[in-house]
Amino acid sequence: MTLFSSMQIANNALIAAQLGLQVTSNNVSNANTPGYIRQKLVLTPGPTQRYGGLLLGLGVTASAVVQQTDRFLEERVRNASSDLANSQAQDNTYVQLESLIGELSDTDLSTSLSNFFNSVNDILNQPDSASVRNLAVLQGKTLTEDISRLDKRVRQIRSDVNDQIGASADQINGLLSKVANLNLQISIAEGGNTIASDAVGLRDQRSAALSDLAGLIDIQAVEQETGDVSVFSGGDYLVFQGTYREVKTVTNPQGDLNAKEIRLAATDSPISTTSGKVAGLIASRDTILSGFLTQLDTFTKNLMYEFNKLHASGQGLVGLSNVTGEFAVDSTTAALDHAGLTFTPVNGSFDVQVRNQQTGLTTTTQIKVDLNGLDKDMSLDDLATALNNIDGISAVVTPNRKLQINGDSSLVTFGFANDTSGVLAALGVNTFFSGTGSSSIGVNQLISSDPAKFAASAGGIGEDTATAVKLANLLDTPIPGLGGSKLSVQYDKMIGEVTQGAAVTKSVADGFETFHSTLDSQLLAIQGVNIDEEAIRMIGYQRAFQASAKVITTINQMLDVLMNL
């Protein structure tokens, strides 16, 4: 053991203090850098040396620079991030949907419904007023426009969400590629884990990429002994060492809409979407938005069909001189309940009232609609033939397979009554609403052009308001197509489910946000840079450096003494 050995020990201490100051300054400079993980210099005692009967230490050794983190807590934070992103995506969708519905405002659908049925009720007070009927038609147009506008806007939100799902595939591929490349760089930098130090800057980038990936899809990240990370989603691996598996977007039909799906390009199998933003977007599209569209369409179809059945069986202030059904059949010879009509008629009958304008006489003929499944059920051709047998009117099947009924002369008008089969509404004859659902609902052009044809009577042309009474009370009438429920109840249920779903989703999102914040705070306490702590370390390394320098100065003075002997 010599003075030179002591000087070497002091020199090692100087180097350790310098390295400590460099690590500390790096931490301080990155105190506000997102994703930065605090670094720590690992100091270990040097090996011992035998000197006679003594074992003497050889100072300090800077063995590694490592990240201050908790891998298990990191994984929990990533899982919490996936759950939070999932719930936030659904919560955002509910916020948009509630804004569109605008319930309790002056522009909500319930206001349009109330205004329309109130206008129908006004006809009861002034049955001979064409202007009152015109107001009912105008309110009907407003209602149909509000329904179709709501349908269109919800479809637009759904389309935007669908596009976001498709765009997520590129984001996922970019992050998978980044993780795979960083795996290679980390393995090279760390020498396959042959050195003790972490590739700190590269690991920071990889941790940030994994966090971003977890925000999109549910993943499991497992660090290997060589320093690289294997990434799995469900039972499929996405990243292994320096390779990754790309994902792709596939578009599938979903009713009259499209649905994008993210699949593994190599196997064409769907990736796991149990959590993450993509899972939230899929739930928003397929459950929240598509579910609302289905409910809206069901409500609208029942409103249209039940209103049209009553209207088609009624008469206005003036009779009909000609009318063409709105809906075509697939086959003119097929039974009407199997002819591809949107609304299905049933076994029953209806009356045709033919009025001679000159004599004022009205003749009524009953048409039986045989759809009991026995023998030969009635087809559109059969119906046209039965109508042709009535004096004063003629019926034909148009080339586009629709029913057309005409008065034989300008002195003849006709109307319908007591339709128990629903065939007139199913064919679109003398109906108020046109279209097949919430996306196409409108007001029949025949009624729109002549509001006097609004069917308020049940006992003849301009005779009474019995049909108007039923129409005005339709919202609170049990509907067979709704299992005996009322349209008003169905509407309240539709809106209530949105409101309740929004409240539950908001509560879940708040819970996940609190949980994520708690875990993130715990991780930040480990990984984050504390300026006060770094300042204390800096002072400690400074004092160590000064002490080591003093040792070297002292040894140098002792060497000078020896040299001068």
C-alpha cells in the first residue's frame, strides 16, 4: 500500500462524485419532461486488498446508472389507463348524444310530438276548418324533420366514431414499431443485460410508447432478462424482441351501416378490445349509438304504422279521386304478408266507400283480406281484382308493383274505413306518414298538397271526428307492436335509457379517473424528480468531491516531503 494507491482511491471518489453530479443535473434538467424517469447512480465499495495481516478497502466504484421505478406499479398504471380511456370514450359519446336529444329544451323531440298531437286534437274543435288541418300537416312535417334530423346526426356521430376506430390501426402500428425498434436499441446499449446500467433515455421512450399503446388497447408488457419487452393483447403477441405484428382495418356490414374492425394482418383474427380507447369506441358505436338508432327506428315505425292504420281507415273533408300506394311488393302473386313489405298486414278486412258527387249516395263494400295461412292467401293481384269488382272505381298494379286506385269518373270519390288488416297502411294507401323508418320518415305528398284530405272522420267524408279522436290519443294507446306498451312510455324509456346510461358511464369514468390518479401519484412519487431531494444529493456529491480533492492535496504534500528528504 503506497501513497499512490491512496491517491488512486481519492481519484475514484472524485470520479464518483463527478458522475453523481452529472446524474443529478440530468434529473434536474428533466424535472418537467413528460415520461422522464428519475435516474440514480449506484455506488458500491471497491474490492479489498491484503496488506500484511490487514484487509484494506480500495475506495468506491460507480457500478451503474439505473431508473427509479416499480415495474409492477407501471403495469397497474397502464391497465388503469386502458380502463380510463375506455370509459372516457363512452362518456364522450353520451355527452354528444344527450346534446343531440336536447331533452327538456324547446327543440327536443318530445316537444315536436306534443305539438303535433295537440294540433290533431285542435281538429276536434274545428272539424270543418281546412286551415286547422293544414296546421296539423305542418306540425307533422316538423315532427318528421326532427326525427329524421336526429337520426341523421346520430348516424354522423356513429360514422365519426367508426372512422376513429379505423384510424386507431395506424396509431397502434406506429407504437408497436416504436417499441420493437427501442427493444433493439436497448438490447444493444445494455449489451443483452451484460452491464448493470439501464439504457435510461431509451427506456423512457419505450415506457411512454407502452403507456400510449395501453391507452388504445388492452395490453400486457413483460420485460425479458435481455432487457427487451414482449407485448401481448389477449392471447396474441404483438411485439417480440425487435419484431412486431401489424394490425389492419377491416370493414364489415352492420345492417344498413358499416363497422370497422381491427384485426391482426398475419392471421386476420380480431385483436382483443376488452379495454382501452378502441374498446370504448366500439362500445359507443355498437351499443350506445346503434342501440339508440334501433330504439328510435322502432319507436318511429310503430308511430308511423299505427297512425297510418287509423288514418288510412278514415276520411277527410273531401274524398279521393285517385291514389297510388307508396310501397311496392317483391312479387304481385305472393301473399301480402310475405311480399317483402316493411309493415306486415294480417288477416282481416276493410271497407271501401264510393260516393257519387251528383246524387250524394255512398255505397260501402267490404274487402276481405285473407291472410290466415290456409288455402291461397291474398296477393296484390288478388286485391286489385277485388277492388275492380266495385262499381265506380278501378284498380291496377303499376309496373313497379304498387297498387293504384282511380275513380271511374270525375263525379266519383272514394274513401276507406274499418281496416282491421292493416293492408292499406302496409301498401301506403291513404296514409299520413311516408317512409319506412326514422331515416326516411316524411308526410305523404297527397296529404301535404291537400290538407283537406287529412282523415279525421270514420263515418264518411266529412261526417264526424271519430278518427281524429283516436289519432289524438294515439300516444297513450297500447300498441301491439310494443307488447301492449304505449308510444309515450316507449319514448320515455328510450330517453331514460340514454340519461341513465350517461349517468352510469360518467360515474364509472370518474371512478376510473380517481383510481388512475391514485396509482399515477404513487408511481410519480417513485419516478418523478423532486428538486429538493436532488439539491440535497448535489450538496452531498459536492462535499464528497471537495473532501476527495483535499485528500489528493494532502497526499501530494506528503509526496513533496518525501521527494525533498
